[in-house]
Amino acid sequence: MVVSTVLKSHPVGVSNEEFRAAMSRLAAGVVLVTAREGELGEGGPAAEDVGMTATAFMSVSLDPPLVLVSLREGSRMDDLLAEKPRWGVSVLAEGQRQIAGRFAMKGRISDRLLFGDIPYVRGTESGALLIGGALATLECETEQRVEAGDHTLVVGRVLTASVPSADGGPLLYFKGRYRQLG
């Protein structure tokens, strides 16, 4: 029996599956983007910390210091960063695969519970959580948002940068799995 796979093609001819397979061959560093969702007014719910695993993160400029993160349009983090201009980034170390997996899950439990047993400090400029043991941490302020297909590219000015842990290698994402160098 022959099973036919229907590939969703775009006008230029590449299917979603072909594009995804090709891009899975590009190794990417893994970061946790964090922000603090503000209180909703008197009597409303308290502020909540929100996190999202990202692999589409990069340095853009040295002068001024700018970074870029790509967020799925309409995601909780996309909506939050549209309202809150300051956010944090923790560059995850190879031993932080579990953290990346927690914040990449769809339909997950509340972020408050996910942060429960993770060491962190609260950023002085953004109020966002910065993960302990990360290779580097940044606090950013949104400079620009660009709609790009089904994603939003958020360019942020780096307000603070630190290298709290110089030990170990980076956590990478390659061919659909978390990996480490070597």
C-alpha cells in the first residue's frame, strides 16, 4: 500500500515540511525569554512571571547593543511583550535542557509552578526572572516590532548584560532535539 503525503506548498513551491526539515539542520542556541505580567488592577490577580523557550534569538548590533527574538504571532509572550517593553533573556547552559523543555511545552501548567524549583534572580531593570546557572543573562527594552509571516520579530536594546556562569557549554537545538557541543 502506498501512502501519499500531502505537502502544503506555498506559491514559491517549498512546502512547510521541506522548509522545516532544511531549517532543522541549522544548530541554534537555546534561550529562555522572560517577562513579568503586571497586576490587572486593584482586586485583580497578582503579577505573574512568564517564560518561553526560544531558539530564534540573535545579536543584531554592538552600537547600540541590540538583540532580536522571534515570537509566534499571538502567543502569550508576543502579546505580553506588546504591552510590557522590558524583558529578560537567559542563555541556557548544556545542563539546563529540562528548563528549556518545560517552557517549550504547549498547554502547560501555570508558569508560576514551572519556575518553582529553578534558581533565579529578578532583573533590576526589567523585573523579569533571570535563570541561575545560565551562561549569560540580558535585560532588554523593546525598540521595534516587525510582523514577519506568522511571527513577530522583537528587537530589543540591551540594558544589562552579565556572564554569571563561565562553566560548561551552550544548550543547542539541532534536528528537532536539544544537544550539546562535542
